[in-house]
Amino acid sequence: MKPVDTTCRVVDVGLIPYGPASELQKRIVALRKDAQIPDVLLLCEHPHVITLGRNGHLENLRANDRVLRQMGVEFHDTDRGGDITYHGPGQIVGYPIVDLTNLRRDVRWYVSSLEEVMIRTAADFGVAARRLDGCHGIWVQTPAGEEKLAALGVHLSRWVTSHGIAFNVSSDLRYFDLIVPCGIRGKRATSLERVLNRSIRLDEVRGSLLTHFSEVFQRKLVPMSRRELEQFMESHDAEPRMIPAGQTPGESAA
């Protein structure tokens, strides 16, 4: 019997618009379903964007198109679970593309495990985050009540995962006022910097997330550059995507 590959390629694609990141995920998912690529964890930041999950409610968007344009915020429908959320600079977004077939075919376990990764990460910074009954993501107790530190929304197809987590490190929390975060009225978002009242480097949090992702999912993480990932996919894609000269994979041409 062929041994199970427990490696996971980690690719940091940096700041990337939501649309190209979504297309990149789809390409990797297709390859993962065909067992042509091992598990992949994409890490990135997005420019200001609001996304609505497949079961979301548009009434949880508080801003009209004109306001979104003025504030430079894109809007995208997605096929992930969950309701509405915001992504932007200062937030670490992680998209695990993992085949659960030989790990554990259990959606609840997978979601709980992602939450566990983020809870352990928060603990590394002295923050006691926890789950909240009936609400996905992780939460912290503040003088104003429970506030959401990190969100998650996932999609599974043939037990291959996509979409994932969003951990607020130094996010501009004013953008969350444009939505009812995750469709939960009366709850607010927070960030690690706001909870700790000090500056936090994204690299610090990113390293902690990777450590705990490896622990929780029992995966050996292997760094892979954006260029290496793109070259690998082009060698397997039926219709490889051309990259303009001088443009790095994952970036948009001006």
C-alpha cells in the first residue's frame, strides 16, 4: 500500500485581490482532487473586500454600491459556508486545500480543528480566545462583550477543502461597520492589536499559525514559492495561464 503523504506545501502569495485568489484556489483544488499535487496551504492578505457565503443574507451588507466604491471595497459572492465577512490589509487569510479522505472525513471536526489552530495562536500572545456556541470562529471577552477575533468559512468537494480562516491582526476595524459580521447582530469584530493595545507584526502571527496548523493536522509543512507553485500547476493544467512578463504569479497587472 502506498504510504499517505503527510506533507503540505505552504505558499505565501502576499497581497492579492480576492478574485485571482479564488481562481488560484480552484486550480489547486482541481489538481488535489486528481491527486496531482499534495495538500497546499495558501497564505495571503486581500485588499478591502466583502464576501457573501452561499447561505448568506444580502441584508447583512449595510453599505450600498456607491459607498463601497468610495471606500475602495470590492464585493464577491462565494461558494463557502457562512454569511458575510470582510477581508483587508492587516488580516492573515489562510486557505487550506487539504484532502480529508485519509485524514478524517468529518466536516465538524475540520471546522473545530481550524478553530483550534487559531485558539492556540491567540494563546501564544497571551489572549484567551474561545469558541462561542452557535457561532463559528474564535471570540474574546472584552469590556464591551464578546468580540470576534477570527472568522472561518469553508467549502468541501469530494473531501477536498477550500476557503478557510481570517485572523485579524492589525485590521482597520472600521470596515467591519459596513456589514453585520458573519450575520450575527449585536456582535463586533476585534483584532489582536486592539486586544493587546500594542503593535503586532503579521510575521509573528503567521509563524504561530503555521506551527499550530502543523500540530493539529499532523502535517509536515514545506515552503513553496509562488513561482514554483505556478510552474507546477502549468505543467499539469490542461489550459495553463500565461503570466505577463515581469508579473509575479498571484499579482494583478495594473
